[in-house]
Amino acid sequence: MNPSETKQISIIRTAPYDYHLKGMSLYQSFNAVAKREIEVSIKRSAGSYFKNNLPKSIYKSDRVYCSPRKRSVQTAQFITDSPQILDELIEVKFKMEDFISEVKFYDEKGTPNVQKARKSFVKALVNSNLEESYESVMIRIESLLTEISQNKAKKISVFSHGFFMKIIEAYIKDKNIKNNPQKLLKYFDGSAETFKFCEGFVLDFENGEFKFNSYIRNKEGNFSVRG
């Protein structure tokens, strides 16, 4: 590949899946998925949702990467039967109790306060109080970007998970977040959802540098309350 040629990378969250699991509270559901005790599958309607919410150009990807998680692999398979699985693309490793208890997750009326949980998650992340350290997340991001930069494909699709994707976005916009975790809060403080299902962003890679291009926003309703 000519160094002057532009490579385009679409980084996308998985297709819709049920986040509230049968027989569990929402907190317990989040925890079971986060701890990888349960591998959730995408919804039966996920194929049409994917088709309706992503640009047709996505099907022309020369290379497709995905997380090892079942929902990520299933989403990538809408493009290719054989996506390349990368461990670097897993969600940030955490347990709910790392940053919020089940009691504090709900308000006085028993309503889940997902925003409170997200903000607590980010605070724990920047202070390396999660199961995975902040340094480990940065190492994974840099390893992923090295893999992408060295691949000769010009159009690449990457399927991952919301929290990790948001940190990648912040890193692309400001590499200083690597050694100054508090700077991450400028780009992601947990007050808003990261990405809805099948949303994400596009990066350009040119002259050895990654640059943020644009967001990928879906057209349909939001199935998710999770980051």
C-alpha cells in the first residue's frame, strides 16, 4: 500500500441483543455478561437492524475484525463468514462490584440508575480500580492500531463494545490520555451512553497517522441502556 493512500476504518458496536436476562435483575444481567459467565446472542431481528442502520459500503470491507465475544462475532458475520477475531477488541474487563453495588444501582423507587453506574465505571477506570487496569486498556488500543496500520486492506470494519470503543475514540483525538488518565474525562465521563447498537465512528489512516473522520449513527430506536 502506498504510504500516501488513505485507509478507512469503521469501528462499530455490535448488533442488538437482550441486555436484561431472564431470571436476573438488570444489575445481575450486566454483571453476568461483563464477567463472561454468559455469552449472549444477538436478537433474531438483528440482521435487518444491521442492514437498515449501516451504510451499504460496509459490505465492501476488505478486512473484518471482531471481538471474541459471541455477539460481536455474530455481528461481523453479516459481512463475512470468517471475520478475524482479535482479543484486543474485548470489552474493558470489569465486575459491577468494582464500581457500584447492586443496592446503589437502584434509586428509592427501584429504578436502575444507569448513568450513575456509567460515571462510577469511568471513575474506577481512570483510577485503575477495575478488573483490568487503565494501562492494560491503553496497551490493547495501541496493539489494535498497530495491527490495523500494518494490514494492507484499504477498507476495514471493526466490531467491538461500547466502553472500549469510546476509549479508542478518545485516544485517537488525544494521545495524552495514555499517560494522563484524567484527560479521558474530557471525552468520556459516563454522563451519556457511549454508542447505541450498530453505531460507531470512522477513522482515516494516512501517512502513518490515524485521524477521526465522522460518527456512524443509527436510524432506528435505541434497544440499549448500557454503555
